[in-house]
Amino acid sequence: MKSNLVVKLIEAHSSGSEDAFKHALNNLADDEEKKGNASTALSLRNAYVYDKKRSVSYADSPLSEMSFSAQTAIPTPKDRDSTLELLEILTPKIKLSDVALPEKTVQVLKQTVAEQKSMQQLVDKGVVPANRLLFCGPPGCGKTLTANALAGELEIPIAYVKLDGLVSSYLGQTGTNIRKIFDYVKNKRIMLFLDEFDAIAKKRDDSNELGELKRVVTTLLQNMDAMPANVFLVAATNHHHLLDPAIWRRFNSSILLELPNLDQRIQMIERFFADKMPDFSVDFKTLTILSEGMSGAEIQGFLLSLAKYCVLENISGSISQNEIAEIWLQQNTLFVSENSDDYIKALYKLKKNGIALRTLEEITGIPKSTLDYRFKKEGMNDE
């Protein structure tokens, strides 16, 4: 066998790109056929088995919020002093169609995917495809999930950076760890995912920060500038206002993921019941209204609690408004006293959204007259 073809096969395997590996394998088999080694070529092709459904599948459990599986066979860099691994290689299990996103966000992501899939054509024309995205937004709004879905569309693995290993207590080591991470991925076709990005990308003019953090930001910027086009960088932060101004210029796009809007909530709720509770009928309007103001993660938690309640209570067929209201109240008042104003406000939200006082009395044990009195006392009269 030609050594250069074997080398290319190994490089394609290391890059994590299944298409590149298959292409290199076919070139090797073709070369063997030209030499008259038809049996060797056939053996090479028969040895290749790639089950796309196994590598990219829908997340089976809402408890697996990250929606990817770990690949432990690939050695990864470690922090010198703690010996903690700096990143974990993960295989995406979902696609963009599995995530409820605003249409404008979907369009930006689809454009990015199209550029990535036409990378060679663009590079040949001297145009670099978008390969750096910054996701901003409050916790639980799907930043990690969206990054995973994006990797799923591109069919590339994820190098998920582990913050506990990256940020070292030793001076200078965090910057060294950043260099190790970028060195590890530079020859791979892979997504580098930096969660809680503000931990290493804070403003350098913050007087409360030590000089060490400022050097970390400088190291990060230098490595981002030197990052090759084959690496797809996605960073996520809950605190974009803390980021150093120079960081923003390093990204092709920054995407704000906010609390789910009406259409997103409808999509999430309908998909959940289609996947997990197809034999149940439910008042989707009530669920949609009561989920307003929740993050995507909170909505998933609410629906999962409702599903478990139905199973444990042997409820079948139809889920009543009472049951929806009871689970919603439990989810939203876990750390609230029943005598507090916040508890009364939660009950009033139920009433305002169509839950009868009689139902509130049944699920709380508080008489209707008392509830009505408390609502009026707190100035919660219906408009």
C-alpha cells in the first residue's frame, strides 16, 4: 500500500470527519484495485461500517439535557497540577430540527451549516466560511443544546472544554491549558465548545481582576486568531456584558437565545407529548400559557414532572386542568412558604389564566373565600 494514502487515512480518522475518512478509504481501495489487488480492495471496503443512525440520534431522555454521548477512547490534554482532563470528546445526538428556536436564529444557523459544508469551495475562492459563533442568554435557554444540534448537522464531534480543569489556581497554568486545548484540536475536524465563556474572557480593564486573568484573555485571543478553518468554535455565556470588547471581533456572529416565545413553547410542548405521552390528551392552551416566562430547561422540567405524576397516579387518557395546575404550582413554589406573598401571586397567575377558584381550593386546601380575600388584599383584582 502507498504510505501517503495510509497517512491520509489516519489523518482523516484523527480529524473526526466521517466523510473525510470514507474518502481516504476509497482512495486507498481504488489504489489497490489499480494494482490488481481486488480482494484487498474488497476487504477494505467491507471492513468499513458506519451506522449514521447510531452516531446521530434523537436524545432519548430529557434528563440528558446535554444530548450527547462521551467518547472516552480519545486521549485528551490534562492540567499539569490537578491532572484533570481539559476537555471531553462528545458525539452529538440531535439536529437543529430537534430544538425549538426562533426562525431568525434557525436561518443564521442554516447559513452557517451551508458555509461549513461548502468549505472547500469557499476556501478555493479565498473566502473563509463562518466558524466562530457566540451564544448569549440566560441559563436554561438552550445554548449548549443548540451547539450540540449544530455539531449534529455538521456530523462532527464536540470537544467540550471542562472549566474545572481549564481554570487553574496556579499562576500561568490557565493560559498554558488554553494553548493545550487549541493545539489538541487544530488538526481535527471538530467543534470546540467553550461553555461559561466569561470565566476566561472577562474585560481586561476590570480593576478587581488580577493581572493573571488579563494574560489569560490575551492568550485566548492569540489562540483564536491562529485557529484554523477546520475547527468550529462555539462559545456560550450567561453574562455577555462581562466579555472583553476585543472578544466580540473574533466571532462571525453572536446569537442571543432568550426565553422561549409563544411559537417555541407550543413546539416544545407538542413535541414532548408526541414523543413521551402520545396516548394522552391535554389542554395545550393552558400548558402554553402557564409556561410563559420559563426557560426551555424549566419547561422540560415542568412537562417531565407532569408525565411522572400521570404515571405514578395511574392517570390515563386525559390530563385535567386540575392536574396541570397542581404540578405547575409545585414546580413554581418549591422554595416558597404557603403563607407568603409569592405563593399567593403564583395562585393568582393560575386564576388569571383560567384556573377556577374551586380548582385552586382543591389543590391547596385554602378556602375560595380566603383566596378571594387575599387576592383583593394584595391588589390583584381582575382588570
